[in-house]
Amino acid sequence: MNRRTAPAAPGDALAGALAAEYAAIYAYGPIGVRLTDADRRAARTAEAAHRARRDALVLQLSATGGPVPADQAGYALPFPVTDRASALRLAVQVEERTAAFWRAALPVTTGADRTRALNALTDCAVRATRWRRSAGITPLTVPFPGRPA
């Protein structure tokens, strides 16, 4: 899961964010099966949020004639998800990675697209913080969400 540098065009940035949303949705499958109770509900809510963003981006990019990357049949996870701890660690990483793609969209978008990118970045940062809290990871927040460490 590599971080991207800022794309040159708004359509490219949004296509990159769409690809990140696809990967996030995929990752929440293995994450959710290793969680219980409130954490499982949070994973379902997170997956639903990523699905809603994916759907909105597909419609937008299709309407504007921009590139619409295809979803892949599967994605390589950065490590095996074998228990609650690894599931929570992956949830944090997924949200941080997705935030990085939305952050990359900020400097090249304007108006509603920029607002959408900022809202998505904020949502990912908040979810990553919640996952860190559930996992007992400190610090709970990062200074610049979506920026490489």
C-alpha cells in the first residue's frame, strides 16, 4: 500500500481516490470477520461510508468523462489478518492510506470536489483515530492526516 504524490489533474486525483476506496472496501471484509460487537459494527459503518464514496465517485467520473478505474477482484493485504489486533492495525492503515489519496486531491481540486476531498480526508482521519483508540495505539492522532510519516 504505497502513498502517492499529488496528481496533476483533478480527474486523476479523484480516480486515485476511487482506487483507494475500492481497496478499503475490500480490506474491511477480512477486518470485520476478526472483530466482535461494537468494533464489528464500526467496521460495517466504515465499509458503508467507503461504499457510498465509491458510488458517488463512479457516478461523478462517469458523468464527466474522466477515467474510472476498474475495481480489482482482490487486493494484497500488507500483512495477514489473523486476530483482533491485526484487524485493528489494518483498519488504521486502511484509513490512513485512503486519507493519503484524498489529501493528494486537495491541491488540484476546487469547489465541490475540494470540499468532497476535504470531507473524505476528515472522515478517514476520524475513523483512524477511533481504530487507534480501540487498538490501544498511541498517539491516538497524527499531526497531518494523510501525509506520509
